[in-house]
Amino acid sequence: MSLKVSKNVGIDLENISKNVFNVSKVINMLKRKVDLVLENWKNNKDRYPLIIKGARQIGKTTSIRQFAKKNYQNLVELNFIRNPEYIQAFENTSNPKDIIMTLSLLNPDFNFIPGETLLFIDEIQKYPNAATSLKFFYEQHEYDVICSGSLLGIKYKKISSISVGYKTDYTMYSLDFEEFLWAKGYTENQIEYIYKFMKELKPLPEILFNKLNDLFKQYIYCGGMPAIVDRFITQDNFSGVFEMQKQIYLDYEEDITNYVEGLDTARVLNVYRHITSQLAKDNHKYQITKLGHGARFRDYRGCEEWLKDAGIVNLAYNVMDLTLPLKGNEIDNNLRMYYGDTSFLVASVDDESKKDFVQNGNFDIYSGALFENLVAESLVKQGYKDLFFYKNESSTIELDFLIRIKNEIVPIEVKAKRGKAVSLNKILENKILNYGIKLSMNNVGFEKNIFTFPYFLAFLLKRFFEENEIIQW
């Protein structure tokens, strides 16, 4: 197994400082990947109403407002939680003309100009039936419509069934490391320059490796919640950052209390509050029996999926064997649960661990769970929404993550420290799988069919394999 890569991309080491480290300190607005999605949507003449899903406080509303400011003469924003009276406009009709007439009567400041107005329905999960009108807004084609809402995943099945065939979906997440680099002032050209080393499987120069490693450590401390990133960038220090993380962690607890339907709220909260302690175990396995005396899997069934649908956690399931398809091959009650944003793990660790983490830079807290959480988060944000891992019955081989690349299963071993990927080596030596990935503190490399990448390049994994042709000898 080898990798065919382009060799026509030169790397000018003499220009590293000029090309990579001259960074503007002026940050006006966080650049997000959803910005391009919104632009492409706007440029599509036959665009459907857009629904942006995602967890709380990840920047959906801010991004949509900024987009509207640049592209429309008027923005009509409806927030069903802050202004529940606007729900009346959708209760007895799906006709856009009737809806707009009612809204203009409820708020005379609303200005509807065909072709120049964006109707932004925020917190649509408060009244999912409003999605009935999306079909008719599309057919009338006078006003563009974007819908958004926190915990939209919970209500989305109803919203989807109502508006099937007449909507475009996009799932938004907190900032990944690339967006964090943008926030720090790095340009796409500079990130492209970094990617060339990865593409050619060439080690990064030490000065560049150390710089990116330092930036990634800042990202670990900070996390990807935009309000926290903005504060860190603005003040250029971590003052108040950990307090903000803790508050958002508690805000999510409140959401669970307010929004759980069809399940026992106390049980969902119990699962949420035990994520960190379960990750602290050596095997990182989430075990319902550890939640309390007499706790049984059947009593908690659905709690983990609720948290996943809400965008709060990512789930990885143990597969029975290393064959495709991975989906459907998983063991139902054998899973690992990771936070959707690693800042939640930082916010929830015990005081001694946090002190060791912050003061001593010990990133190996909780048996490497921090790095596993970072990798899980990165994979999901790249589009690997279903996560899997492998552990054989004798526990002699353990692969932290499995991804599919075309018709290949690609194992990923996460190393909190520098060292050999023992399980990965066994799998490849026995010809069970063809090649694998080791993510660690090591530089870029390729040896014995193992791709080695530093953690700070994990956000480029999907692109790397999409742009490089894998061929068998």
C-alpha cells in the first residue's frame, strides 16, 4: 500500500516567517465555514429555504445576521422564544402573503420588499409547525427564508417531515482548529502553505511545528465556543475564559431540564454529568451501571441519543469486526461518549486535574481522554458523523477510531504522548487492514503503511485522503 501524491508543489523554507508568522492583530468578526455555505446558497437561483441545525451558543444567529447585513436590504428576524407572539402568524395559515400581513401588523417596523428581504426564523424548535410554510415560501419565491434553532436536532424529525422536499439542511458546529487559526489572523493561503507539508508527507520545519503546536494548545485551553474564542482573541489572554466555559456547561444543564421530552429528565442529566468521570476510566467506555446503584441500560435507553441529537455529545460505538459496512456492525450497548466541544471536558474536570492541566501543561489528563475527545470532535466536524472504534474480545487490540475511505477501513490510533502505535502495528502486520493513521505529538511522516500526523493537522484528514489517490502494490 502506498500513496500517490503530487510532487509539483514546492516548499520554500526560506519564506516560512514571511508567509506564516506575519499575522494581523485586527479581528473584526469571527470568520466561519458557514459563511461560504450561506454565500453558495444565495448564489443558487433555485434555492430552497435553509435550515441550520446546531447546538446552543455556537454562533448560528450571529453568522446569519452578518450574512443578511451583507446581502439583503432588509432582515426580518423572528425569535419564537423571545417574541412568542409571532407564532400567531403561522398558526392558522401556511400562505406567505397571510403570514407576512400578520407579521407586519404585529410589528409595523418589519419591512418586506420582495427580492430584498431575508426572513430569519430563529428558535424554530419552539414552534416546529412553522416549517409547514417553507414549501409555499419556496413556490412563491419572493422572500428568502433561513430557519435556525438551538437543540434543533430534537425537534428536527417533525420539522423535516413537515417540510420534506422543500428545504436545504446544514449542520453547524463550534469552531474547529482551522476557524480558530482564522480568528488568530491566519489566512487561507497560510493554511494552504501548511497543508503542503502534509500533502507531500514531509516533516514540518521545527520552527513551524512548534508554532502550530503552541497555537493548538491555545485552542485546547479555549475550545471552540465563539463567545469564548472572541474574548480570548480580543484580550489576548485567558482571563475569564475558564469561568465562561463553566457557565456554558451549566447552561446546557438548564437546556436539558427545559427541553427533554419523552424521557426522564433526571436520567438525561445524570448521563450528562457523568461523561467526564466515565472518560477518566482507562478504557473510556461509557457504562450505565456506573451511573448509580441499580442503574440499568434499558432504563437509560435513548438518553445518549438525545444528547447526540442536541449536539451536546458525539458517540463512538464498538464494532464487532473490521468489515464494511461499519454502520450496523456496532455493539448497541458498548459505546464511548465525547463532548461535542472539548471545552466542556476542560470545564468539568476536577480542580486538581485542572490545576495540573493549566499550570503544568499536562495534556495527558484522564488517560489521554482529552486527545480522544479532540479527535472525535474533529472527525465529526469534517463530516464523519458516525464514529466507531474497535476492541477485540481479549482486549489485546484497541483502535481508537475507524473511518471509511472509499472501500477501505482506516484505523486511527490516538497517542497522548510520543510512542509506538502498538495495536495499529499488530493490525497491519497481520494484514487485517492495509494502512492506518497515528495522531500524536510527532511530526508528519509515513512508514510501514502508517501515516503519522500531529494533532494540529487532524482537521485536514478528510481533505488529505480525498485529494490523494491510494493504490495497492
